[in-house]
Amino acid sequence: MKLNVHFSPAQTDELYFSGKTSVVIDVLRATTTIVTALFNGAREVIPVNSIEFAMKVSGNAFGGQTLLGGERNTKKIEGFQLGNSPFEYSHEVVAGKSIILFTTNGSKAIVKAKFSENLYVCSFQNIQSVAQHLAELNKDVEIMCAGRVGSFCIDDTICAGKLVTEIQKLKEDVELTDSSKASVVLSKSYGKSIQKILAECEHGKLLIENGFEQDIAYCAKLGGMEIIPYFTGGMVKILSKPRNNEFHG
């Protein structure tokens, strides 16, 4: 079993992922929001790579059962019901709904990896469940950090390193690429205080400047959501059911 980490989607094209098992990570905040929405009862999340496509898809959806969510440069998009803060995706708001999601980095990364044979969504909250599933699957894994506008982000890379470490705990003879080894080193160096590093990284500082300080603490939580979001047919759905109906933070 070989684990490879991509520090941003800019390093690869769509066809690279064909037939592969892949994981997308965007800690601040898309994959954390997706995990939260599904855990809180959303029927599915449909990631898109443009605002125009989000509007087009929503126009073809059933009225009242679909919500437009996402952000552009941290801010909620005009005409969208929801932004990209996980706090907006409560059980009361999203239960039974389909969510069309556009974000500056995360939704685009998922769409880029759409040709994967298996494609999962990971955040700190569901990292153990994803690691357990991947260890049992026993396939080579491509872990893609969404980064920020095509650039490296330490927050996503630390989460990737943590995922690699969790898989290593569960499975012997795991082979790591150089990028995977680097992500593990960063995770061990900075991962002891996840909230601190999220608050101090470039993306975290931008979120705090725009009033999303609570999101930093939320996105830094380790564990608590035992679900595996799985991309299939253009949608992200739950592969395994949660034990409870809602995560209260």
C-alpha cells in the first residue's frame, strides 16, 4: 500500500486520478463543512467548480429541497443561501436537503479528482474513520490537499500527514512517497496544537480577519464524526452511517 500526498491540485490534471483511490482535504473549510453537512443529515453535497455551474444545477433541481452553499474569498456569494462556515450547516437547515457547493479551493479539488475509482472527503473530524476504511481497502492512495488558490497550505498538509500516520498505525508495510514523509514530519512538528497552527497559517489569518474565528476552533477538532463521505455520480454521500443524528460541536 503506497501513500502519496499532493500539496495542491495545481500539480496534477484530472486524468491523473483515473482509476485511483483518492482523498481530498480542505480543512479551512470545504471538507470540514461537507463532513458536517452530511453528518447533520444532508442528503448529498454536489461540489462544482464554478459559480455559474452552481446556479445552472440549482435551476434544474427540485424547489425547496436544494440549497446553494459556498464562498468566494471567504465571503458568502450573492444569491446563495449558505456560505462556507460549518456552523451554517446545522441539522435544522440541511436535513434531507441536497447542497450544491462552490468554494474557492475545496469543491474545485474534488471535481478535479472526479475520475478516481474511489474518492473520499477528509477533515480532522472524520480522519480516523477515513484511515480505517483506507487501511481495509488496501489500495494505493492519492491524498490531495486543496491548498489555497493553487498554492501550498500548511493546514491541509498537516491533516494529510495525520491521515498518513493514522493509516500507518492500522497497517504494516505502508510505503510513503517523499511528499507523504514530508507531510508526516510537518504533522508531528505542528500537529500537537492544531487550533494554534490553523489560527496562525495564512488562510486562518484571513478567516479571522473576516470574522470567522469560531470556525478555526471548529475545524481544528479531532474526531467526533464517524462518517466516510464518498464521491459517486457527481455527488458526495455518506458511505457509512453515523452513530448519532447530529454533531453538536
